[in-house]
Amino acid sequence: MNLAIGLSLLILFATGVPIAISILLASIIGIEFFSRFPLMMVPQQLFVGLDNFPLMAIPFFILAGNLMAAGGISSRLVDLAKSIVGGVQGGLAMTCVLTCMMFAAVSGSSVATTFAIGAILIPAMVKHGYPKPLAASIQASSAELGVLIPPSIPLILFGVSTNTSIGQLFIAGIGPGLLVGGALLVFVYIFCKLRGFGLQDRNDRTRFTTAFQRAWAAMLMPVVVIGGIYGGIFTPTEASAVAVFYALVVGACYRELKLVDLIPVLRQSVVSTAAVMLIISAAALFSFLISRSGLPAQVAAGVTAMFESPWAFLLAVNALLLVVGMFVETGAAILVLAPILTPIAMQFGVHPVHFGLIMVVNLALGMITPPLGVNLFAACAVAKISIDQMLPWLVRFVLVVLTCLMAITYMPWISMGLVNLLYG
């Protein structure tokens, strides 16, 4: 059955069938022709996959991010970031990275970050003399921070699929998010200095006090959400509902979120949620079949026999995930592979929270690498260019993030430092 499901999945992927439908059809083929399970198992497992309280956080965080994007948050965060780093050569490119770090702590979505921030900063960078493909590459790479800095939907998916604490995953994501963001800031500063970009970036810079007064309410959202979780006031799922309420209040206070804006925001949130939930339910059915076939135990035995040290195992996992991330959507890859790989990692002494961050950071690279690269398509749509124009510039940013991935993999304290501090 495993072979039939795997071959069916590869064929469906190769023919361009959407990921969720591919997983669902491959599972149905395995049940109907290569098992004794009744087809009634399909709707049952689809429901079981969604019957999980922590999953309620996903639609709420998606809605909160869309409300913040529609409520005038983007321009205020851009002005705040520009007031901090905009006074140096390359400051506008650094503003893009810093704004994405701020917006990531609000939206939790890399694609939403690309559209919300890219619509403002890509035209601004082009106006200041940056090549359009470079501006789009900076934006696509920086938006990747949306899945690292909490709240993060991929981290929620990892927690649900492996029974790992979502609260610990959120706090563990802060270190890797700051590392990747800091590395991109340093790189774009040095690159702009060496190549002569951003000589006029000091123009149109807002004073910090003015920018902070306009953006402080938006910046309080991650403090409220994360502070409430670790203060024991509410769970991560309840925090997502609080985030929606806070986004509504901030948008109303800024007077940029009107009643007529709610309908398109709700429609966009429903569509995004439906797409994610369909993948989750299909992956739940797929994982049920794989686990009942005994494949995870067989893979675990084979891997532990093949690799003698955690270093070698993690290197092999990173290589696998890099390839998978290029072709499979991040959420689907986590839901399918995390239940298989996490127990093996634990046998090698790798903490599941640390492994979760390795997996999410690695798969996030797939968002900026073709052919799937959702951030690439979003940045190309905003900049109105083709992906092949971006690739020569993009390679540099991929190497920066890849270097950070190696540091996160082999220096566990980057992820686990705050976790150990807070949880002992």
C-alpha cells in the first residue's frame, strides 16, 4: 500500500494536481485497491484531522493578519522601520527587512507580508535606484520571516501534528527569527555599500518619535499575544481570538478600517483558511494510512541503522527537506513528514521543539526557491517581473538563509535558550 500511495502521489504532483487533492486522491487509491479499509474511512479521518482545538488558532490568526493589513498597519510599520535604519546607505533595503520582521509578529503569514509590505517598498526601492529584481528578491527573502517569528501558522501545524507544545514552539521561534532577520540586515547593508545602491535612502525619512507615535498601537499586538500566552492569561488558541479583537480595535482607531472593508477581508480569510484546512484534513487521512502500515517504524529502524550520530542525521534531514520544500507546500510537508521524522529525531536526542524549528526554517527556504516558491510568485506579481529575472539576485539571499539554517541546526541554544529559561 505504501508503494501505491507514494507512486500515486508522485504522478499526481507531476501532472499539476493541487497538493491537497493529490494527497486525498492518493489516499483513496490506497484504501480502495490496496487495503481492507472501507471508503467510509475517508470522511471519518478527514473530520478527525480537523477535530482539534488548537487548529482554531489558524483561521483567527489569518483573519487578524488580514485585518491588520487592511487597517493601515503596513505604512506605519514602514515609516517606523525607516526612522530606525533609514539614515544609512542601503537604509531602504534594511527598512524592508526590519518591516517584515515587525509585520511577521503581526500577521504570521509570509505571503501576506510580501503583498502588504512589497506593495509599498518595492516601488520605493525602484524609485531610489535599486534594480527591480533586487528589490523583489529582498522583499521575498525578508517575508520568509513571517513563518519564523510567532505567531506562525507552520509552527502551529507542527505542534498539532506531533503533539508538541505550541507555546514552546512560539517562544523557540524568536531566536531563529531574529538570527535570520539580523543576518539579512547585515548582508543588505554590506551589499549596498559594495555595489553603491541606496545612496539617496536618507530622503523622506520620518523622525523616530513621530513614526513611533503612529505605529505604537500596532507594535503592541505581539506583546499582547505573546505576553498573554506566557503570562498564563490565555492559551495560543485563545490568543488568536484576542488578536482578531485587537486588530479590529487598532484598525478602527486608525480610522482606516471601515465597515465596507470587512466583507473582502472576511472573504479572503475564509478562502485562505479553507485551503489550509483542506490540506490538513487530507494529510490527516494520509498520515493515518501510513502509520497503520507501519512505515514510520520501518523508516526509524532504517535511519538509525544508517546514521550513527545526530550530526549526520540532521544533515541528511536538511538535505531531504530542502528538496521537498522546493516542490511541496510548507504546511503539507510538515503534516506529512513531521509525524515520521520527529520520533526519529528524538531517538537521536534532538528535542522536538528544536527539531520543529529546524523543519520550519528549512521548509521556509522553499518559499523563496523555484519551482513552488510562493513568496517568489507574490513578489513577482507586485514587481511585475518574471522569476528568471530575480534568480541571479536571489541566490545570495538563499545562501544567507542557508547559513542561518546550519547555525540553527547545530547550535540548539538559538532555539532552545528562551525555552529553557522560561520552562526550565
